[in-house]
Amino acid sequence: TQLLEQSPQFLSIQEGENLTVYCNSSSVFSSLQWYRQEPGEGPVLLVTVVTGGEVKKLKRLTFQFGDARKDSSLHITAAQPGDTGLYLCAGGGNSGAGSYQLTFGKGTKLSVIP
Amino acid sequence: DADVTQTPRNRITKTGKRIMLECSQTKGHDRMYWYRQDPGLGLRLIYYSFDVKDINKGEISDGYSVSRQAQAKFSLSLESAIPNQTALYFCATSESRTGELFFGEGSRLTVL
């Protein structure tokens, strides 16, 4: 079973601060996705990274896939209250049955205080 | 209108009752999924279907069953609900092997 560990589990910061959220595994993934979930809603895909060492930027959010494709990070610059939510990473790979499967981390709950 | 619609959004029921959660999608995706979300446990896969004739068990299928009535419809049933099935349930769809998921808004189920 592939496991994804996210850290920290909870993060509360002031508006304008920077932060980094981590997603780590001992397993190799063919792709890594990041989702954001707001209260009362389903998760929404932010980004997919597929190449080891890949870096993608989405406005103030920077996503990086580790060189060995076992870990990923999400860095937010100058956090805003609208960034508040649950951030989930999900690793993609083939299951033992041969079909493609996503494994989710438990999430990082971010609160940005105005 | 949402691309992935779940009904009901909220349901309170009693132990032993049969419950059905329904999901419909307008995205035209072949692949559909049911996940369960619990605080501190993240999202766990219950069942998934890659087309109308394909049903597969996920990580936590015990106590659940599904039906893929059409490409656009995928329902989740709890034949005899128990309190530890109290959770937030999500339906999701995907288009390709990369597995990028599009989620519904969730169905909150409470079993007393």
C-alpha cells in the first residue's frame, strides 16, 4: 500500500506570511496532484506534476515534485484569507491489480488570519 | 449547475436502515468514483467504475454496494447503515488515466 504523509496537519498564519506544505512518501508515484477543499465543498484540483524535479506556479502558489518522484511541496507566498482551506496531495500510480489508482494524503488544514 | 451532482446533500438515518446516495454527472466522463472523508483520515476510496459494465472495490468497500445505471449515474448504497458509516461522502469523475478528479459537493450522512 502506498502511503502519503502530509505535514503539517494544521497551520494557522497571519495574512502576508509565506508557508510551505509537504507531501512525502517512501513510494514512487507517476504523478502527483494537489487539491484544495473549502468547507461544504468538494476538493478542486490545483495542479498535476508528472516529471521528477518539475516546478509549476499558479499565481502565488508554487508546486514542486521531488527528483525521485516520492515527495512534493506547495509553497504559498504572501498568504491571503482566500487561501484558507484543506490542501490535499494525491499520488498516482498503478495498483497491484494493474489499474491506475490515486492515493490521498490526510491533508493540511490552513487558516489565514486577516 | 454543478457538473457532478450528489443527492441528498445531508441525510440523518438510524442504524439498520437502507440508504442510497446518488451521483450524476454532465462531464461525459467514463470513470466514476465514490470516496469517504473522515476527519484525520483523509479521502478513502470505496468503489470505482471505469465504464457502465465495470465495477471495482476500493480500499474500504465492506458494508457498501454500488450501481452504475448509466455512463452519467453512479449510486452508492448502504444496505444496513451503522454509526461508524457516519461520514462525508464524495462522488468524483475522471476522464483519463492520469486520474485527475472532479468532485461533487458531498453528501453528509449521519447514522444514529
